Amino acid sequence: MFSWHLQKAYQRAVWYKSAGYRVCAGGPAVTLNPGFLADVAEIGGDIPALHRHNPDATFTSRGCVNHCTFCAVPKIEGQLVELDDWPVKPIICDNNLLACSVPHFDRVIDRLIESRVRGIDFNQGLDARLLTDYHARRFAELGKQLSFVRLAWDNSRLEAQFRNAWRLLIDAGISPKQIRVYVLIGFDDTPQDALYRLETIRGLGGLPNPMRYQTLNAMRRNAYLSPDWTSSEMKRIARYYSRLNWLGHIPFSEYKG
């Protein structure tokens, strides 16, 4: 999944190959680094990786219209493509569902309603800049089937768009407890900027999920640290806001981490 998994994947592939097995390798990290496992595995092919990772997850589209420099999706999946068909599952992993056409979006919602599947989670972070009143009202039609919609707020310059998306969801009848927000930290921001976004989301009644920036080819997790951050600031903020279910009763200013 991530580039820091490649070394372990290589060792495992060597073991299986030496035991006489056919070895196939895929996933985002392999796509970004196709030569890493080339001498010990067949690269790519029709591997149902998502089903193996989570049988409750599905894609209805692939790719994205954005080209965010911190994101691997444009390099892995390319431009947005709407799928003609997909398994109806509760966890929707599209990288930019709201960039799809309205007919495709309607098909996704209609098929979920018809399936009566519960625990629906729009998992990858909906693009707040693209969310409309129509989208919000259709999400609300899912009723008790819906567990979560997830937004993303990558920097404070997008505050107006984020707040507008939040308001549209609330006005449509979606509870703040159903809204989770991915918060990119450590990329083009400062600790103060990150704290502002994280605390703003808490103040609205939502649950922020801090996502520490990782370089796309990092061979060690959490190896990168922005010059605007210190290691202690990053660890303290990431640990606290990743554990709000346990630590939320303690103000961040009192958290010793």
C-alpha cells in the first residue's frame, strides 16, 4: 500500500518464490516503484487488491481531476474515469466521487438505497469545493444506511469552501457526528495552522483525523519533517488528535503527550 512496505514485500516475495510459488505484486507503492520488485514478482495484472484488503470496499470511479502535489492518485490512476459497473459495497473508496457526472453520482446513491446495505461510508474524503446542495440532499436520502461522509481540509486557505460544504451537509439533515474530516498536516502549513483547522472541526461537532504528510517514495514512515515544524510538535499534535475518543476530555493545551 505504502512505499515503506516495499522492503518487507520484497523479502516476502523472495521467500515465496524460493518455495516455488508464482508471485504477483500490485498496489499503489508498486505502481510508483515498478522496478523495486521486478526481479522477484510479476508486476501488475488483474489482482483484486481492494477486495483482499477489505471485502466491504468498492470503487465506482478511478482517478481524479485534481493534481495535488502531495497526492499519488494522479500518478497511479490518471484522469477521472467513471466505471460502468461495480460491486455494491458500503465503503465507497472513490478518490473524487463529487467530480463525477450527476448521472453517475445518482446511480451510486440509487444503487446503495436499492441494496439496503448499511454502514455506508464515503471513505476517501469528499472534495468540499465540489459539494453542492444537491449532493448533500442525496447523501441525506440514505438515512439510517449512512454511517459517515468524510470531507478533507488540507489548508486554511480553503476554509470558506470547507465551511460551505459543512453547512450544506448539516442543512440537509446529516448529523455532525456523521461527518469526519481528514486534515493534512505537515505540508505547506504550520503547527498553528494545523491546530486552527483541527480545533475548528471539533468546535463544529465533527471528528478531525490528522493525516501526517508523507513523501510519495518514503522508505521509512514519518521520515519527512517540514522545516516549519519540530519533531515534538508533530508527534504531540498527531498523537492527541488521532486519539480524541480517549483524550477528547483533556484540552490540547493540557496534553503532555
